Amino acid sequence: MDEILQRLKNIKLNNPFPYRDIEKIQNDFRSEFMKLTEEKDSLTSDLNTFCANIAGTLSYIMAGKVADIPQEQIEKLECSFFDWFQQYKFFEDKVDYYSEFKQEYRSFEEARMLLLKYFSQL
């Protein structure tokens, strides 16, 4: 458990948000985004929601307030970004082409997996 906490402390989750890459993704996949309904076409806010859930969960743990974490928040950790927001699956295999997005996504995915491991050991 201590090893997991140490690894979580060392993950850098405060990188600049990948706005430029999100814009590139939206331009590169314009036709796919145009097929989405207005309420399903919110890549920036959806990525922010995904990241905030992970960062928020981590902040509870680091503050020693694990018992205060809402169960729904923990349950959402079960899903990767592309599982939670399936409307974006069309570019899941292209993430590597967008370095800032990839870095942000991979950092939060690593944290998400470590959080799941942490909760499995409680």
C-alpha cells in the first residue's frame, strides 16, 4: 500500500491542459465530431471531467479522507476515458499522434490504475 501511495505522489497531474491538441483532434476528425449530437460533442469538458474525477479522488486519499469519497466517484475509476465517453472511440488508437493529449491521458490513466489498485487493497 505504501508503494502505491508513493507512486501516486510522484505522478505529475498538473500539466497544462492539452487545448491545442484537442483543437487538432477536433479538426482532424471533423466529420466524426459533426456526427455527434451537441450534448455528446464536448471533448474539452469530458476530458476535464475524467481528469477531475481522478485528481479529486487522489486529493481525498492524500488528505487522509478515504471514507469521505463518494462511492459513485470510486466506481467511475473503473472506466478509462474512452470507456466512459465512448463517443470518442474513433480516435482512441490515434492518441499517440497528439503528444500533449497523450501525455495528459497517460498520466491520468496511470493514476487511475494505481487508484484502482489502492482501493482493491483496502
